[in-house]
Amino acid sequence: MTDPAAVPAATTLGGIAAAELAARYGTPLYVFDAAVLRARVAMVQAALGPRVRLLWSIKANPSLAVTTVLRHAGTAAELASLGELHLALAAGHPATALRFAGPGKTDAELTAALRAGVGCFHVESFDEITALARLATATAAPARVALRINLPQQLGGARMRMGGHGARFGIDAADAVAAARAVQAAPSLQLCGLHVYGGTQLFDAGAFVRQAEQLCELATALEAELGAALPELDLGGGFGVPAYEGDPEFDLAAAGRGLQAVLQRFDRPDRIWFVELGRFLAAPAGTYLTRVVRTRHSGGTAHAIVDGGLHQHAAAAGVGTVVRRPPLLERTDGRPGTAACTIGGPLCTPADQFAADLPIGPLAIGDLLQIRNSGAYGLSYSPHGFLSHATPAEVMVDGGAARIVRERGDAAAVLVGQRP
């Protein structure tokens, strides 16, 4: 008789076997777990405290279903395009709960956001201040403004740094007074606060706390200089999530303790605190399922070709990384691998590879694989037009039930909008 404890556990997602989801909806397939999304929000809120409001960074996963679940879980939203504005409103966010960031907002985007009544614009340049003032006057829709500040020190511990010397993002801290005065001089604008975002995939909780403290100190100095209150402070976020083998975990508890110490110094009744998170909320709630369609041996190396690839999950293929490492790639049958295998997708490029010599084999046609922590920067981050494959379906699992939240694409869609 087989010992039940010796039988490997197959993967379940939201209480449903991964194999069942793949059989029902096909592969490649993104699966999002609503319970994990809710749990992530609750965990972060408990760590950071009740005074902090969470903003969901829609860019991490512009899924209407994911954004709706997170809204119900208590987040507001941060957006960076007109498309994300449409999605946030469709998910039920009141426009006043939205913050609009990004260094290249067009006049059309600013006008649409003004007419929608977006709650605050995080301006990133003097040009944008001038444009927003002009458009707010033309639309008779006054705008609340927070200055995105580029602090002089880079954010240590961040895999992707977006601040420091010569950054494309934000207004240099040395120019903050002049920028604030430019906003104050525009009758159609109201200066309400500051914003900082120094980088993402941050694994140093102390660096986040130091950045928050620096922004608070700058806000205090600006208030004294301007003789005006800056009640709204967006402290950024970018907390890291393991995406590749060997990645660490972000110390959320340490970030929470450090932030509480900052709040003890700088909090006051009129102050509104924001932390914005994308990957940290959504990545652990998503799984990418892909199936082996061909196997081969070449030069002593075993290869498995899967039906998904970098065109649908570019991050898992290492796009944007300096050193390529395998993603969190596993068999869904729970069985340990006993042989090395190189895993690649169907594209006609050597870049379409998830892992080399990963101890996951032997693999056969039909075997189902999963890439964990795929709930952020998945399909929307990927060049899914390359080779004109149909886009994968997306499924939400919740309470033991599954539903399609994005239909699988049609290969014939390559012709949409084209003319001979």
C-alpha cells in the first residue's frame, strides 16, 4: 500500500487543481487568486498601520478583475495613462480616489483626467505644471497637485532605480521651492503635497524608511518656506517580491516599524499618508501555466519547448534583468525533478528561454508547468504581438470557483486595424 505522505502534492490554485484549470481553459493561462489579493492588502495594512492609505499601482497588472478585487479590499489607485484611468473608473474607483503619476502625461490625458475629476496630479516637471495650469483653466476644472520629488540620493536596495542624479522622473529636490511657487502662482492649481518614488523591486526596508523620512523633512522645510500646508505625502513603495531563484523576501515588518517611527515625528491630524504598491500586492496572487508541446535532445542537453514564452511572460524570461536566472518554475504534479532540462518557448529567438539546465526533468509532451509570483508585470509587460500568437486567457479563482476574466485571444486578431 502506498504511503499517502509519500505521494507528491499536485498544485492547487484557489482550491482548484492547476491541471483542472489548464484542462478547462487551455494553456498558456494566467490564474489570479482573489483570496491572496485580499490577504496581501490586509497584511500590508496591518504592518503599516491605519494611518496609511494603500494605492494600487495599476501598471503592475491592468486587469479589471484584479483592480476590482483590490478596490473592494480597500485600496485606492495610482495610474499613469489614460487607459489606466478608464480601467480604474470601470473597476468602480471614484475619480477623487485616483492619483495620476508619470513623466510624460500628454495634454489629452491631462484634459481627460481633469474632466473626470481625478483627485490629485503628481507633476514631474515645470513643463507639466505650465500645461496643467493652462488645461485646468481651459476646462474650468481646478487641479490638486503634488510634486513628485527626485531626491539626490539613489534608493539603495532597489533593482530598478528611478531617482538620484540625472533622473527622468520627478523634480529635483533643489528645485522644489521654485516648483511649489509655480504651482501656487497658478489660480487653477492647488498645491496639496509631495510624492517620491525612487525605485522598484526594493529589498531593503531601511532604504524605504530613510526615503520616507527625507521626504517628510523636505515637506517640513517647504511648509516653512512657503507658508502653506502640504498635508498629502505619498511615500512611494516598490517593495520587492521574489521573481527568480535566489531572490530574498522583503522585510515588511521592519518597514512597518520604521514607518511608524517616522509617523510619530511627522504625523498630524490633517496629514494624509499614502504608500503605493503594485508587484507586492499582485505578484504572489498570480500563476502562469504552460504546457510542454515538444521535447528534444541536442548536444547532450535535454530541451522542453512549452506553449508559452517571453511574448506572454517577458519578466520570467529575464527581460530587463542584467543577470538571467531561472524564474520560480515548477512542475504542477508536485514531483521533484531528477534530470536537468532547458525550458524554452515557441518563438524564433534564443531570448525565448525560461531556464537552462533546471533540475525539473525528465519532461514529456503534455506535462504542465507553473511559474509562481506571476500576478504582476506579466502579459502587459510582454511583447505579445511578436510572432502573432493569440494572447493567453486569464482566470480568477475565488472561493473554489473559477471564471474567465480575460478571454483567450484569436490568432486572426493580427489583422484587426490593418490595411493592405
